[in-house]
Amino acid sequence: MVRVEMLAVGKELLIGRTMNSNAHWLGKRLARMGTMLKEITTVDDDLTEIASAFRAAVKRDPDFLIVVGGLGPTPDDMTLMGISGGMGVALRKNEQALALIREHYARRGLTHIELTPARLKMARLPAGAEAVRNEAGTAPGVRFVDGKTTVYCLPGVPVEMRGIFRRSVEPEIRKRLGRLHRKYITMKLEGVLESALAPLIAEELRRHPGAYIKSHPRGIREGVSRIELDIAVVGEDGGETDRAGDEIANDMKREIAKAGGKVDSARGLGG
């Protein structure tokens, strides 16, 4: 499995001003691709904390580190400065980034916009980094390699982060993953408690150690327990992946019925 970590930068995430919807989206996106976020670190807009968190993440040798937030023109946007400090390299004006910023303004008919120090700040990247096109915003994304880790720095605005990820980051991760097949099944259960479900899940994981099986309690209404159960299998052989997913689902249905519960509905997704 390709190891992916995320470093989220922004005080607004730590004080509850903004929910980290980027982490939620990224985790779900990666899971659909056949891998997952192994670790998420969130830090304040502070040079020392950014540098320290970056060094700690790279030391774990993830295949990819996705840094989100802090690429804009305001004083609290200091992600690249913190990372350059953590790497021990200088920030330099990047001509590719500068061209992308000019192009962004030109596309919007703002050719008269002056490139003030605040705007030029978005074109200062760590030495050796490359700029990545941002179709939805001004600040370019950034890509570089540190040791074994490919690092992408993306804007924190969700529409910008998602666009750059889809166009630039995801293809590179998919290439590293190779051709994988995925089988996902979500089952809605009634009349069985999670504590009764636990040994059934443990047995299926013993039989299928590479599978992901997770229960999500949805409360008790009118005396009836309701649970959503996620089943995911990823493999290189499509037929075997489908068979394993269906086998787990059928085993669970049978054992849930024995436990006095029932499957209210089930839906699957393969690919």
C-alpha cells in the first residue's frame, strides 16, 4: 500500500473556526483509490511548528505528504517559509509560479493588477520546487521531493485543493498504486447490537486479513438498534476482489440473521 500523510496548517482548524473538510474529502478520495491517509497532523500558523511537523512527517518516510493550507498572500500564510526552514533551503522567486499567477489574473481580465509584495509572496517557493497549476485560485500548488517522499503543498480553499489534487496529485498516486480493483459494500442493519457484531467482524477479518470491515452505530429507535456496516476489499485481481467482498457480505448476512438481526438494505460499488 502507498503510504500517504497529510499536514494541515491553520489556526482556524485548531480553534474550531473551520472544520477540516479537506481531510475528510482527502481520506475518502484516497480510500476509493485503494489506499488511505495513514496520519493527519494539524498545526498552527507558526514557523517553528510547521517546520517541526514537516521534519517529523518526512522522517516517517511516507510515499506522499500532502500539505494543505497557508499558501496565500496574507501574513499568516507561512507554510512554504516554515517548510523551507524545515528543509534547510531558501525561498526563491520561482518564474514558473510567477507566470501562473500572471496567467490567473489575465484570465480574469485583471491585467492591470500590480504584483505587490503580497502577491509576489505566492511565487516564492523552496529552492528546487516546481509550481503546480491552480485553475480555481491565485496561489499555485507546489511539488518537490524530499528523500523518499513526494511532497505536494496545496491551498486550503477546498475547491482549489480538490482541483489540484484531481489533476496533478491523484494521477501520480494512482501510477504508484498500479492497477487495483476495489469492492465496497455498505449494509444497513437492524436488530443487532454492535457488541454482538464484534465477534462476527473479527472472524471475517481473520478469514480475510486484507479487508476493511467497520461498523457505525446509528442509534436505537423504537427499541431497535441500527448500524451501518462498511466492507471494503482491494486487490490486483478483479474477480478475486469481487468474490472476497461478496463472500464477506454473505457471511455477515447469515450470521446477523442467526443473531436475531436483519439486513435492511445493502449497496455495493466495484471498480
